[in-house]
Amino acid sequence: MAVSRAMRRLLRLLEIQEEQYRAALASALADLKRLEGAMAATAERDRGGRRLVAASASTGELEDRLAGLEETRAAGRRAAALALRMTETKLAAGARQQAFLSKRIERRQAETLIRKTESKDEIEACRRAQQGLDDWFLRGARRTREACGETPGGDQRKRWG
């Protein structure tokens, strides 16, 4: 039983879908990495604001203190918004990873089915080829016996087939 064209098309379709799911997963992970970078920049902004407040305490500059406090507050608001988006992105990345893995499993199952069918076909072809060789040998042996004038007797008949 040869592997059908439909099965090969299904395998190709599954490979394409798996690649699309892989790209979607990579995109989600890139978004997450970008958000993590933004969170690190926000933390640095918060530290900068705190440094301004600390520096203004020693110099007495009211504008620096207010700017530092505002930087710290803005960084806090941004961190809260980024944390929410990071949570959503992590959930989306997890869902995309599950979809990708399930598609990979489907593709591998189709590959395994095709490989098994091809293996069975190969074994059957080898069996048929061996059967053909056996038949050819037996016919040749009979012809040789007949050409030599031998007629196998009871005991020899079992041996010669």
C-alpha cells in the first residue's frame, strides 16, 4: 500500500502550519523580550528619579526634588502598565507555545505514519523480490535436472521440490 498523495499533501500542510505557529511563537517571545527591556528602562528611570531626589536633598534645589519625585511616580505608573502587558503577553506566548507543540506532534504523527507505510512497502517489495529469486532458482534447477535426464524419485522429489 503506497503512501497516498493526500497523505503527503497533509504532511506538507502540517509542516507549513507548524512553521507559521513557530513564527507566531517567536513573535510573542520577541514582544515579551521588548517589554522586559522597557521594564528595565522604567526601573532605570525610577532610579534616576530617586538619585535626583537624593541629590536635591544635599543641594536644596526644589526643582530637582520635584522633578525626581515626578520621574519616580511616572516610572511607577509605567511599570504597573508594563507589568499588566507582560502578564498578557506571557499568557499569549504560553498559548502560542502550546499550539506550536500540538502542531509539531500532529506533523510528527503524520511523518511516522508515512515512514511506517514506506517501510512496510519496502519490506513487501523485498519479500516479492526474494520470492522472485527463489522461483527463478527453482525453475533453473528443474531445467538443469531435466537437461541432464534426471527424474527425481520419491526421496529426491522432496529435496528438489
